[in-house]
Amino acid sequence: MNKYTVTNPATGDSGPSFTLATDAEVTEAIGAADRAHSEFSRRTSVAERAALMQRVAHLHTERREHLAELIVREMGKPVAQALGEVDFAADIYSYYATHGEAFLADEPIELLGGEGSAFIRSASLGVLVGIMPWNFPYYQVARFAGPNLVLGNTILLKHASQCPESAAAIEAIFTDAGFPDGAYRNVYASSAQISDIIIPDPRVCGVSLTGSEGAGAAVAEVAGRNLKKVVLELGGSDPFILLSTDNMDEAVDAAVDARLDNSGQSCNAAKRFIVIDGLYDAFLASFTAKITGNVPGDPTSPDTTLGPLSSLGAAEGLEEQLQRAEAQGATVTARGNRMGAFFSPTVLTDVSPQSDAYREEFFGPVAAVYRVANEAEAVQVANDVPYGLGSYLFTTDPEQALRVADQIDAGMVFINGSLLDGAELPFGGVKRSGFGRELGRFGIAEFANKKLIRILR
């Protein structure tokens, strides 16, 4: 790869190309970020940085139509969802602008004995590198850059190679908001430059990656050798557990929404639907009818709910997974057609533990539905995957809700609802879904030096 290139997945048309950074340019960017940390971050207050971050939020709102248009073209997100993503990013920046001072306030420690006082003061670490994916080009950057710039860290942002225009637009917003050169720097870097130049550089203090399990393992290995702090948000095969309901239509609507968010290309989308035996047949019939009613369409239309997958390669990969699942015994209960990068919703049943599909992540509009006899079996199936990002639980029994939530191996449990993410809610997983948290008060603490200050007199 010697360029970052835009290829519209809906049409196949090629757009602008951006030249890969040279090694010298990457090194210069690290130097600029380090200088910005010394000359800007250390000499400004949280309140001053928060004011700039509020301007970043306002600029996202002012430019929302243009920003949305870019990612519709880059990765095929339906325009209504693209606008929603820009708005969510603005909310995240505003959230940290508003709450940063409170989150970073000194924390007094009650001494067990002796004179004087002690407290914890949150301080920045320095230069951080963020490696971001294509599926949520603005939201993913916001949840990394927002809290860390308010804290005082500076950012090198390596975006996905298919999102160069939106990457440049984000950098322009930080510049126009008043952040100095180096505080937020977009770098069109290669994976080799990340592992060979950026992470090993002693001026770089931490790494945050959202992406595939393989990418996370590779980055964590390099970071570990260089003793750098890492936050990883990787894949997920989130369960949607239905144990009881007094409104099947609402439960099914929530299930469809949870599966088709971002055309099914979301790490924390529900992908496995685990249904108690007494509700299974009714759920499967209604779910199949409703999810297949979503027909892939032109992502530039405000009426489109399901766009293309991010690339032709992504669609071909998903089709290969589906064919392999069927060959290994799964039943394709409902299947649409694939045309180029457009992939119709598909429903699988009879996925056995011996099938690859039982433990794989399907990154697209493919749903697997499982019948279970009781609560215990539901929990067992939910946990029987290598991932542990999010989960969804539907029940009319409040005691059961908390009992089952305690048993699910995941970083997040959403009860009786879907698409409930918020700027104030911590996001992250366990097992092979990664470690660390973003968003909420925990998101601003991941790359903070929790410095003890002990005063005798």
C-alpha cells in the first residue's frame, strides 16, 4: 500500500487518493505531538482545553452534512445513520468538555495515621497513538481523542486506509477549533510504520486500537515489548438472549435493530439470538420476516436502512463464511442475494458447536438463532465464544435480569433494550474482545498518570 484511496462500495467508483507518509514525515509528526504536549498541554488548564473541545463539538454540528457525505462515499453508511454518527461524536466531545474538570479533580485520600495530607492528581502521559477502524469513522475517533485531549495528552491518529477524507476532515476541525499544531495530528501511516517507528519511539506513551483481533494482538505485542500502555477494543459476537416478553413485536424490533446497526458491521451488534424454547418458533418467524424486509439500497437516500458492506472484499468474505457454515450443517432459514458489496439479511439456524460459525464473528447482516431449554443453557451458549464485548438480555423478571447479567461474560449488558450506547456509558469488553474502557468517567482515566501527592506539612 502506497496510498490511502477512497473507493465507493455502492458504486465501485474510485475517489481521491492520499500519499502514504514517509518515515521522515512520521517522525516529524511524533516530534510535533511531543512539542505540543510540552508547550501547550502542560501550560494550559483543563478548563482551557475543555473550551477548545466544546468548539470541536460545535464544528461537528456545523459541518454535519459534509462530514456525513464523506463517510457515505468512503464506507457506504446510509446517510441518515451517517448524520446520526456525526451527532453522536459531537455529543462525546461536548460531554468531555462539560465534565472534564470534575473527572480530573484532585481526589483526597483519608490517611490511616500520621500528619499531613495526600491526594491523587490526574496528569497527562504525553503522546498517544490511536489506530481507528472504518466502520464508525467519527465516533471511534471521538471516544479516543475527546477525553485524552481534555486530559492533556496529544494525539497521533492513524485512520483506516479507506477513510482518508474523513480523517483529514477531523484533523481540520481540531485545527480550526484552536488546538495548536501537533495536538491532534492525522498520519497516513502504514502498519509497518506503526510497529517499527511510532510505537517504539520513546516519546510515544500509549496506544489505543479499535479493530480486528489479529490487529489488536499484533499491536499489543509491539507495545508490550516497548512497555507502552494499550487499550484494545476488538471483535464481538454479542448474544441477544430472550427469556420472556410481554410484547414480542417490541422484542423482535429490538433484535432487528441490534443486528442491522451500521449494516451489521458493528463490533457490539447482536449477532447470536438465543431464545427460550417456548418463544423460539414465534420469535424466529417474526424476526425472519422483519429482518429480511430490510432491502439493501442506495446509501445516499434518507430512506435507506441497509447500505452496502464497506467493500467488495468484505461482502465476498462474508459470503464465504456463510457458505462454509452451510457446508458444516447450518440451515439457511432465509437468504437474499448478494450484488457486489450489497448483502441482503440472512438468518441461520441449526448452528452446532462443531461448526466454525458457532464461534466466529459475522461482520454483516447475518444472524444465527439458537433454541435453548432454560436460563442455564442460555447463559452457557451466550458465553461459549471467545469474545466478550456486549450482550442483550430480554426478560420480564427483574430478579432474573440481574441474575443472568451477573453470569454473562461481557463488558456490557443491556437489559430490555438495544442501541442504548451513550457518551456517559463506559464501553469495552473482556476475553478476546480486548481490555480497557472508553467513554464515561473511565474513558478519561485510561491514559492518565494517577499521581500521588503526599504532603507532610
